[in-house]
Amino acid sequence: MPPPPRQDFPPFPFVPYPIQTEFMSILYSALSSGPRALALLESPTGTGKTLSIICSALQWLLDHRDAASLGHPERANGSAPAAVGGEDDEPDWMRDFTLQPLPPKKDIRKKSETHPSRRHGTKKVGGSEKSERIRENDDEEEFLLDEYESDDGEGGSEKSERIRENDDEEEFLLDEYESDDGEGTGRQAGKRAHCGGASSSSSSESEDDEDEEEATPKVYFTSRTHSQLSQFVGELKRTNFSGKLRTVCLGSRKSLRINMDVQKPGSANRINERCLELLKNKKSSKIKVEGDNKKGRQTKASCRCPMLGNRSLQKQFRSEVSDHGPLDIEDLAQLGRKIGTCPYYGARDMVRSADLVVLPYQSLLLKSARELLGLNLKNSVVIIDEAHNLADSLTSMYNSKLESSQLRAVLSHLEAYLDRFQNVLGAGNRRYIQTLTVLTRSFLRCLISNEDCSSAVTSMTINKFLFSLDIDNINIVKLCLYLKESNIVHKQHGEGSSITSFQALTDLLRSLLYCNDDGRIIVARHKPGGQPEDAYIKFVMLCAEKTFSEVTDDAHAVILAGGTLQPIEEKRLRLFPGLLPSDIKFFSCNHIVPPESILPIAVTCGPSGKKFDFSHSSRSSLNMIEELGRFLCNIVTIVPEGIVMFLSSYEYEKQVYDAWMASGTISKISKKKHVFREPRSSVDVEVILNKYKEAIQSCSKGSGDTSVNGALLLAVVGGKISEGINFSDGMGRCVLMVGLLYPSPDDIELMETIKHIGNYSTSSVIGDDKPFNGNDECKLEPGFDVLRKSGKSGREYYENLCMKAVNQSIGRAIRHVNDYAAMLLVDSRYAHTSSSRGFSCPVEKLPQWIKTRLTCGQNYGEVHRLLLQFFKINKQIH
């Protein structure tokens, strides 16, 4: 029987509300009921969710370790003993908090001298030293492939007998590669570990890790964005746990780069490529270093990035992180600059000894990322915040896309490489490179446009794709293993090829190893007169439950938390369909703000009486845009401080803004509000938000133009501002949601997902009943036909996609108990009880704390009166 919920916890930085205490008790109980416990905890933003998670989960961790160390296995699951009379009437947590020994202090020892940047080995060929070969000049050695030994033994001794007249090309040549059996296992003969490669750790690094005590169990906390993780670390610092447990925050190379040469490329892919380039570079190079200890340019003759060359600085970094306590991504980057060493690898080195690991979604949920970082989820607690779109986030991580331009680049370099090294490559390597060439040509052929084809985009199962291209006889398992172990991607890079193109090919090949029904292959072929880059092959993962089970099967407990997790049934079907609803612990609480602090209104029409209809077919109407402008011109006169208006897309925001500029609407609005627009670039978001905030604060202080009473921010649903940004207090006194943002039914990937969720089936899967060539390709069914046939769960998913976006956007305004804001849902469909297409009423999917207070404004006059009254009352209260 699971232990009773714990009712008392170490104190908040402030007195917790009853719902916070209940939240903590439910979470503690869920952790105590492990292993393989699962709970979904819904708590609206502003209710102290993050602090509740910290206090309950970390107290459970301390209780668990304390019970285990004292030899109480019955308490090792974290349940607390019942209080007894007399002197023990003191609260349970107070005794534990006072007497509980701290976790043993672990030395933050440095990793092995063979860090990812310093791994070497002796290359061998079929058991003999590769150095037996005679080289006059080995400048190109790193680009030469090791020999591949095939199953029949070919190629192993062939290369060792060859003596080159010119060995300048040795570094480009692949080392010998042995494939031991027909099941796809293989090994590279004398393979040297590649600096910064995809393997989670080298053997020597693992040996050194054994000298460092691993903290078990751990708590892994993950969220979608770095800003959300920084907020978590900030809240952690407010608690006593910050000094009791070791915390490490992991981030991407892009977030933690301090080498200025790595900063130059810009995109995440290019930054990763450049980082790996520096790690494997063994020649002398001058690099710019940004930091207090290292300024200007340095010359390094090393096989690694100079930011990793000094092991004492890495040790100093780990020591200072431990001394400082919890540090977020920005703190780590700043510390790395100060010391002059890499914070990315420095943080990774601390995972083993950490009690709490804070990391983004991709690092925890993607299997390859877990392996790369050396994350061990066994018997640990996994807490996933902002889990409202977890299933879609999971599947998108496992998608892969290969564009025609990438295929052409790969083919060009493979052909050039094979032509260059034809006479010195072993038979095994030649065969695999030729197979890759054949495969690449096949992919390119399937993208060639056919003018008689009725559809340029088709969808099919994995098996159908392989059979249609006549490549089902290729052993893709062994080919993927060859790509991984031969290091051909980086050998090709010496030829000037793009790592990104080869990685895209590798990712697609790995996707073809999934089960036939796990996903779909989308083929977008060249359109007559279209751009070549429009053609691509994409794998779309459909089975979120299979990838998520890799987490739930290992973890002691998995907690999904968020402000809006409902509908729970959809999450159960997509993430853990094997569980009954009764097997899942679910807790949902109301908001802590009083009813008079929020004013949600369904706005059905504008000032002139025109009905608001922002459906796809009507929203671009100039009359509709002008009516929205008139409505906003009235609203800005009565709403104080900040207004955030959410529109459906960047394109539609531009269309609206341009129309308002032409009509003079922007000029009218500017007399009352400074106008700001959400930028497309994430780099510029912080700048715009700061200007928006400064404009509001300036008006509140009475400085500047007294006629201007705040600012207006035009934002985009699903953009950078709609998630993870807090518009508390004056930053968001009113949030306008324009329209209902149903996804386009023409999105083939979405329709495949809906069919999968709804167990939708026709006489055949699209593309499966006819060959993939000539005029026999079938048409895609119209999206609304798919929706009608997909069943209740498929339609529910389609509706939920829309309302999740709405809920995330309007939830940006209320952030704490003393906050207040109006929420205007601008579209007549918010007042409908049902849809003409059989969809449910949209407002039924609003959060309970909003839905119960929703008012429908039948005309603009009523909306105007409600807003005036609302802000008058709250101005007096606050």
C-alpha cells in the first residue's frame, strides 16, 4: 500500500496557500509510490507551481537518501513517519530538517586526462600497427578512412600491402573497418575515438568517471526553453535546498559558447559543426578568446579546442560551480568567460555527481542526447514542466528531413571521394561508399518532378517507400553502423562537404529502421516551375508512446506538470496507452486569484456592429481588419498600461499592421499607446520586450507625453512571446486573442497524425496501393474528409491543438495572486455552442478558472462597460 501523503514540508520563502500545500502532498505521495510512478499535476501559472515542485521533490530526495542510509528500507520510498505525542509533536519536517545529515561531500574531481578533446589510440590494420605504412607526408591523415573488413574477410590485409608514392592524402582516407557478422554489428579496426564525437564517452573517460561517486537517485527537471529553466533556478535559490544539494544546469553549445570563433556561424547547426571541427583539429590554429584570463588571440598546437586545453581551468570551473550553488545558463557562460574554459563541457562533466540536473527538453527526451550526455535515468525522478504539448514535442524530435540540395551535395562529395581514393581504399570501404552513392541517387530520382503527376506531395509507410525505390535489399542497419563508426562524415568534411548534409542523410537512414507503423515518409517532389529546394524526403514520427516509454521504464517516477494539461485522456492515449485512467494520478487546482481579478469576455462584434469572423476564409477581408482596428482604437483609451494582442501568424500580423498603417489606424492608436511588434528573430525578442516594458513604466511614472497611457504589443500565437514570457502586472493588463487558430487541414503531416490518433483507416494507406512512379501516384484526401472519418479522438486532437495555443497565450497575463487582467476572445465563434463541422464548443476547452468567469459580450457597448467597471474597481483595490 502506498504511504500516506506528506502534509508538512520545509517552509516556502512565503506562507504557502492551501492549494500549494495540497500540490506538494500529492507530488510527494506520487514519488513515494514508485517505482514507475506516474502523475499529472496541473497548476495555473502564478500559483507557485515551481516552488511547490522544488520543495516536495527535493524533500522526497533527502528523505529517500536519509532512510536508505539509516537502514530503513520501508522508508526508502520517501514516506515520512507519523508524528507521536510529547516532545515529538514538533512538525515532522522540522525534526528532519534540523537533524538530517547533509549528503556526503563529494570531491569535484576532474575527468580523465583523456577528456572528449584528448582521446588518442593506436590505429591498427587487421591487428598490425597502421604505422607500418610508409608515409612521406601525413598532413592529410585524419581524412583517410580506416579499412573496412567485410564478412568474407576482404579488405583487411589489402591496404596494408600498399605503399603510396604520395601520402599527402593519408589523413583523408578511411581507416579499416570490420563487419563481424550479418546482423549488422561491426567495428572499426584500431578506431581512434573522435574528439567531441557522438558517443557518450570514451572508455578512458568512463574509467575516470568511476573514481567519482555518482549521486543516486537524481532529480531531473526539464522544460522547453532556457528562460523557463532560468526561472526554475531562480526559484531554487530562494529555498534552503540550494545549499543542500548539488545542482547542474545543462544547455546547448549555442547557449554556452565562449569561443568567439564558434560564435561566428550563427545557426545552432553551424555552431555545433564549428565546435566539433575545433575539437578534432590537431593543427596549430589561432583563435579569439573572450574572457578575463584569456584575451586577444592565442596560438594552440593541439587536437582540441583551446577552451578545453587546460585541465586545471576545467577543474577550477567545476570547483567554482560547486561553491556558487545553483547557476543558470547565463551564470555558467559568464563563469566560463571569467575562467577562460568551456562551460558546455564543464557542466557536462558535473552530471555524475549532481543531485539535481536542470536541462532542456531535447537533452532529456531524445535518446541520442541522453547517451551523449551520459544521463542515467535508472531509479531517478523525472519532472517535465510545460508538458501541455509533450507528445508533439517528442514526435518532432524524432522527425528527420533530407532536402534535394543536401542529397546533391552528398552525392557530389561521395563521387569525388571515391574517384580520388579508388585505388587505395579497401574493398569493404569501397563497397559501402558505393552503396551510399546508389542510395543517394535513388532518393534523388524519387524527387524528380513528373508533369503528369496529380500530386507533388505523397505519404507512405516505411516499407512502401523502400519497396518503391527498390532499395529494400540494402542492409540499412549495417549501413548506419558504418556511418557511425567509420567517421566518413568528418573525413568527407576535409573535402569541403557540409556536415549538415551528411547528418541529414544519416538521420533519415536511421528513421527507416523504425517499425512500419511508427511513422510515415512524406515525399515532396519538384513542382514544374518550382524551386529545387522545395523537394524533400521527410520521416514523420507518429508513435510518441514508444519514445516516451524509454523514459518511463527506467525512471523511479515521472511527473508531468503544467498550467493546462487537460484533456488528460489525449495524453494517456498518446504517451502511455497501456495504462488505465485509474493508474494515473491527476491533480488540478484552481487559480489563487480572486474572481474579481480577471475579466474574460467573448467579443462577438466590433463598434460598428460587424460580426467578428477570423476564420481562414474571412480574416484577410479588409473590412474585417478595419473593424478590428476600430475596436482596438476604442480599447486603448480605457485599458491602462500594457496590451498584448495575439494574431495567428507573422504573415497575418504583417498584413494587419500594413493595412492599419495605410488607413491611419496605427497613428490613432499611437496617441494612446506606443506600438511594438514581435520580431521573427529570437535574438531581437529581448530587445523589444525591454522597450515595451520601459514604455509602460515611463507612462506609469508620468514622464513623457501624458496623453500616452501605456503600450501595445502585437504578438504571434506560437511565437517566442506566446510561451515562456511573463506579462505580469502592467506588462499585460489586457490580452486580446484574435480568432480561433485551427491548424490548416492541408497540412499532410498533421493529417497523418490525426489518422494515427483516431485509428483512421481506409482501404489503403496513402501511397501504399500503387507504385511510387509514373502516373500511378494517388491523390491525398482533403483534410476535412480525413477529419470527418478520423473518429472522435482525431477530431478532439485537432480542436485541442487550437485551444492549447489559445490557453497558452491568454495565460501570459495573470502571474501572481495580486495581479489582474482582462482577456478578450475576439471572434463570434467563442460564443457558439457547437460547430457546423461537428466540433465541440471552443470555450469548453478553456481552463476551468477562466471558463467559469467567462462573459459573452453581445455588442461592443456591453464590452466597453464591463472593461470600464473592471479597471475602475481594480485600480481602487490595488
